[in-house]
Amino acid sequence: MNNKKAFIFDLDGVIVDTAKYHFLAWQKIAKALNINFTHEHNELLKGVSRVRSLDIILELGNVQASQEDKDKWLIQKNEDYLSYLVDMNESEILPGVFKILQLLKEKNQGIALGSASKNARPILEKTGILSYFDVIVDGNDVTNAKPDPEVFLKAAQLLNISPEDAIVFEDSVAGVQAANIGKMTSIGIGSKTILHEAQYIFKDFTSMDIQFIKSLIAK
Ligand code: B16
Ligand code: MG
């Protein structure tokens, strides 16, 4: 029996905490438009594409805008977001992630990235973990956003592994739903209350033991 599985990692909120930088960049746009944008609102943007994120913020402030303005703000937001990533290095990898990546490599498992972000590659490069990934599927490669499972199905397909043998690590509700819809094993990373639809939930990777990963490989 072939025990090779596809382990698919979301990026923001799973491998690195870039949500704080997205927040700062969106907050600047919101402030300029007189929209009240809080940390709570920021939760709504997790796992959501850049374009949809702007629409959510405009809806919060009841602001109507032309496509031209929206395009301008999307560029401004991304330029500002990228400025926070300039000094990014391996210290920004979330606790426990490295250990899991190493274990999966040792066990010859398929490792993929499945992220909505269009900035995924430079983030993996800057944090020094790009070489761990056999496959990268990000916001540049998909047309349907999570909870559509396209991003994860593509990753499993590129690894040549069936969806039933894929395990997804996700911090967003939409991402957990995408994994479930794709008939994959969903592992929520974060709050039990928020991610209750996941098959397994861990606060972070430090609370996940090696035995658990080994049991997923053996299934
Ligand atoms: P970008 P993930 C998502 O990444 C973020 O959670 C979400 O907040 C962001 O809007 C989206 O990427 C797009 O990011 O502006 O870099 O293309 O969680 O799917 O890894
Ligand atoms: Mg995420």
C-alpha cells in the first residue's frame, strides 16, 4: 500500500502571521475612506482574496466606488503590504511549523502550499522554506476563491494524490470548508469556536504531536 499523502498548507495564519500586515495595510485604505475597520473586521478577510477583501471593507462603510478607484486602492494596499514584508525572515515562521515540515520531508510525504495570496512565493523565499514545497498553488493559479476547493484540488492533483489522501492545514473558516467540500481531511489551526467545522483542531503546531502526523500518514 502506498502511504504517501498530500499535506497542503495554507500560508497566512498557518505558516506565517501576515494577517497583522494585511490589517495595517487595509486600515490605511479604510482610514482614508473614513471607514471604521477593526481587528474584528479583519477576521472577515482571512482566506479571502484581495479583491473580495476590498469589497467587504467598502460594504462595511457603505461606500460605492468606481472600478478605477478600486483598482487604485488595490495597488496602494498591496504596495503598502509588501513594504512590511521587506525585512521578513525565518523568525516569522510560526512556532512548530518547521518541525512538521522536516518530519514530512523525512517521511517522503507530498508537501504543497494552497493559498489565496498572490504574494506567496516571495514570502516562502524570504522565510527560507520554499524548497520544502513540492507544489505551490496560490492566488495566481485559481479562479474560484475558498470555500471553493479549487486551490486544494489543484495542489493534490499536481502531487498526483487523490483528494481523500490529502490533509489540509487551515486557519480560516472558508479554507476549512474548502477542504471539507473537496473531501479532504481538514485540520483547523486556531480557535475551536471559530473552526468547529474542521475534523481536527489545534491551537497551533506546537500543540500537535508527531504521533498525530504519523497516524495520518499511516491511514
Ligand atoms: P494577497 P491565505 C490570504 O492568504 C489571506 O488570508 C487573506 O487575508 C488575503 O487577503 C489573501 O491571502 C490575498 O492575499 O493580497 O497577498 O494576494 O490565508 O489563503 O494563505
Ligand atoms: Mg489563512
